Amino acid sequence: MISNQFDACSFIANVREVNEKDGILQLQQTLLNDLLNLRDMNVKDVDNGILMIKKKLCHKKILFVLDDVNELCQLNKLVAEHNWFGLGNRVVITTRDVHLLMTHKVDGIYEVEGLSFDEAFHLFNSKAFDKEHPVEDYLELSQAFIHYANGLPLAIEVLASFLYNRSTYEWESELDRLKEFPTEKILNVLQLSFDGLQETEKEIFLHIAFFWNYINRETIIAI
């Protein structure tokens, strides 16, 4: 919607995954290729990549999105300083680690919230029924699935797509199954958050998770 206000644009998805698989050099190469409208630019090494970004993009007004950043070094070698790009540039960083943004001294931080019930209801219906309102027989079941997804867009899309054109009996069976065995696609996304923790934090997380086993809901809420 706003890309025409900039000289060049780039969206680099899954920075964490690309960095682990191919390294920072690949991310720098993608950035330069996108913002200079080139392909297969020869970047010798990471330090050379930093120099090329600063030299070739310092006069360009760019819109740049870095998705799923998890380490400060990624930012330091891709968007370390404001003056790496021209006036009026916009760099958007998505991350699960708000402290990383604070350390990098970004201009502003926006915490994304889950969908409201009305937003979730609209999204669910569009995927499960191809329309804004559910079939009457499915209303209560739809609400149950929306509550289960708890505002997470991916969960809503996965569940609604799976339920599309299925009977109420199948919906009820899936709802019962989810209470015991969550959908694998949803778990895979949530697993990323767990994998991003340090080993000590993982231990703390697991201790907290098991601490509440077999304790009734009212007691947990009170504590």
C-alpha cells in the first residue's frame, strides 16, 4: 500500500531460519539484490556486505522489513545505523525478543496483540464457510473453535481450513480431539518460541508448565 512512496522495497522473511541455514552473508545478498533491483550480486564476505550496504544504499529512501529476527548481530550487519540508508527510510523489524529492539535503540516498539473475538470470528467464517456468518447449526461450534484459538491468526486459519465443508459430527469430533492432541501445524509455530529460549529459560519454562499439572483452574488463577 505504501511501497510507491519509496525508491526500493524488500521483505526478508524468516531471518532466524535463513541465518541458521545459510548465514548472514545470504541475508546481505538478498537485501542488496532486492533494494538495487539486481540478481546474484557478488558479496565476498560479511564485512564486504556491510560496506556495500552503506555505500550503495546511503542515498536511497527504502522500505525494508526484517521478519523474525532473533539475534542482535543480524541487525548490526544489516541495519546497524540510520545513516546506512537515505532520508525518509523505514525499517520494520519483527521479533519475539523485545529486549533485542531496546538494545538496538529502535525508534518505536509496537506489541502485536491477538485478534479480538469479532476479528477472529470474521477470519474463521471466511475460511470455514466462505462468508461472513456461519451456518446456524455451526454457530456454537464456531465459537468454541474461536475460543480455542485464543486470537492466534495462524491457529484460526489452520482450524477453519481443516473444517471447511465438513459435517457437524466431524466438527464435534475434532473439537474433542484438540482437547487432548493440539494440531501439529499450530504446535510447530509455537515451538519456534520455545526453541528461541536459552537453555536455562527452557528449564524454567518446563518447571512452570509441569508445576500446574493436576491443579484446578480456580487455584491457578488465584495464585
